[in-house]
Amino acid sequence: MTTGKEKRAGGSQSARAGKPKAKDKDVHTMKRFQSSESQRRYSRQMRDKGKRIGFVPTLGALHEGHLALIRKARSQGDIVVVSIFVNPLQFGPGEDYDRYPRDLARDMDLARENGVDAIFVPEVAEMYPPEFAAKISMGPMTEKMCGASRPGHFDGVCTVVMKLLGVVQPHRLYLGRKDAQQLRILERMIEDLNLDVKVTACPTVREKDGLAVSSRNVVLSKAHREQAPRLYAALRLAQREILVEHVRDPQMLTRKMREHIESGSEIDIEYIAVIDPETFEDLPTLTGRVLIAVAARLGDVRLIDNIQINVPGGRMAEGFATGRTPRPSGR
């Protein structure tokens, strides 16, 4: 029997995306919580039973990328919790908070079909009561790239994730690699604050034409949707330039990417970054692990994507690129 704001979320199944996790013919039973207290109580009960909890935080508008995270959590733990909360703190003035896709009934169907055990769907007042004053800020790494055009965005992300971790109390947090900057910032927050949760990063899920799956893809116009795959095509071009053509100059690489994206398109590039994937510092030459990230707009829709490349050659490649070839070691 449920009490308070805890609800049983059984019901009809949908075949719109994903496959049901349950192997029998019974509809998977999923709990729905709206209050932090009820979700925390459930999580404590599961922990007391020795169950390991995997957590997938989302803004809703679930897509195949979210479902891949859910399936990964399902395969690695006993209990899967998903949150659906369009967090106002991470949207700036003039951004698409009010227009962000919302379809809770569909999201709950997809979550249930993919074996989610509990779904946390708080209202804004539940997460941020009038007296709420806390903020998590992670410093300079939040101020570049996406943070440069969206001031305060990552403070909002870190603050809501910190609250959600306190409510859900998971053993593992599942995040996608599509937003590489967000992933690294949250990893760093968890490291810095000694939080007892392990981050599991999952690969970017893509459409057949290479476009990274996103909740915002559905609001692209037909013409813009046809142009959007150029972002990933430019990343693949960069990969080829590094691995096949042996390009080691970041400026040359970004110039070729920009030409590929902009030629004959309406894509407005916000940034192309070639950086160290740990520190997010710009690289003077391409060596070791390199993260190439791009953000652009098509009309009112903002898209991001990235690729990580292990550049062959190490110090020797860096020496040739800078004109300072290292001396051979040994005799």
C-alpha cells in the first residue's frame, strides 16, 4: 500500500522505443515518487536490503540515449532509479526552459518498459523551496566552452545533481559522454567533495546519419535536421586528419572543421574546442589524449557533440610539431 506522494506506476506498455526488460508477461511495476522524503525512504530501504542502486538523472523527453543509460544501470545493479526534472537553474534568460519538450506519460511508459524500478518526478517547489539558498560552483572549468555562452549553467547542473544524489543515494551515477564538459565537471565535483558514488560514463548514442541523439532534435525543422549531421561529420573529418593525414596543429584542424560545417549550411558555430579531456585546457599541439568538442545553433536549437582521440606519437609527435624533437633516450 502506498502513502503520501508515493504512487504505483503500472499500466500499459508502449512500443515507441526500447524493449521491455521484464521477461515474463506481467507488466513491470514501477514506483513513482514526487517528494524527496518518499524517494529517500525508498532508497534507504533498498540499501538496507543490500540492493545496489543505479541512478540516471534526466530532464525528461526520454530518448534512446537515456534508454542506453538505463539499460547499463539495469545490467550492473539491483535497483534503477530515474529522475525527471526540468531544472530551471540550468536555463538562462531567453533559453528554452518553457519550450523544453515535456511528456511525462510517455517518459513513464519508456522507463517502465526498460525495467526502471522507481521514478522521481519532483515539482520545482520540492527541489527549490522559497528559502533555498545553496549553490555548487566548480570554478574556471565551468566558464569556458558551453559555460561562456551560458553563464551559471553548470552551477545549476551541479546544484541539482548534488541535491538528487542526496535524495536518491545511489551507488552508481550514469551519465552520457555527449556532454563531455558536463561529465567532467560532475566527475570533478564528486571527487572534490568525496561523495560515495561511482560515475559510469556511457558512449554517445547516434542516429543512423551520425547526429547525436538529443531531446532537442525533435524541434529541428526539416531543413535544419538535414544539416545537423555535419557536426559529427566534421568530428570524423578531424579524426581522419589526425590519424591519417598526421595533422598536429589545432588551428589547422579547427579551420578545416569550420569550413566543412559552414559550407552551404545555416549552421552558426558557437565554438570548436581542441582540449585536454581532463583539464579542459587548450592544446598547443595535438598529442596524447585529445577531446574535440563543438557547439552550434540551427535556428533556435543548440546542438553539441564531441569526439575523443588518442593521438599516436606522444612526445616525439609533439617535438616534430613544435620543432623541438626530443633526443633519443639510452645509448
